Amino acid sequence: MTTPDINPSVPPSGSGCVECDQTGSWWFHLRRCATCGHVGCCDDSLSRHASHHAADTGHAVIQSFEPGEDWFWNYATNDYYRGPELAPPRAHPVDQATPGPSDRVPADWMSQLKNRTD
């Protein structure tokens, strides 16, 4: 098995999910690509942009982009991964709403996540 390509010097692409920001959607939690810094929404979000990014690019390792979390996940092995410290910032701003962004989160967000079809 090859070692995942991780670039600890690359900063995150922003403070929110790139694709959700482009489409005006919202996210539940955020994940950061350990290869290129792309920030996408987690698999509990409606759009799952982080895992789509991994599938589309082959960038298998992500790190949580939530304040207080530093765990890595490897989509190729479907398991946690031990990675290096990545370039700051290591999380979205603590005052940024979760889910977010607050002005785009619908009032029924919990039921939307619970009732989504996979």
C-alpha cells in the first residue's frame, strides 16, 4: 500500500465548503483535504462534497475542519489515519455557525439530514 500524498504546507481553501458556497447551499460539518487544502462538507451533510472531492481527485486523506478536532480520515482504507500537523488555520472560525453558514441553514435542517435519501 502506498502512503497517501499529504502536503502539510498547503493552507485550507477557505472557511466553508467550496461547493456549498458556490451553489448557495449549507453544510453540517467541514472536512479539509490533506493534499490540496480543499474544504468540503462532511458525509452527514446533504451534499457530501468532501468525499466527492476525494473520489474525483484521488486525494484520500481528510482532516476535520471543526474547532477542537484534529482527527484524520482515509477514504481509501475507510479508517482513521495519523497525519502531520497541517498549515493554519486548522479549523473554521469558532464564531462560524454549525451547521452553517447561519444565513443559509433552513429551519428544518435536522429533519432534512435525518430524512435524506442515500
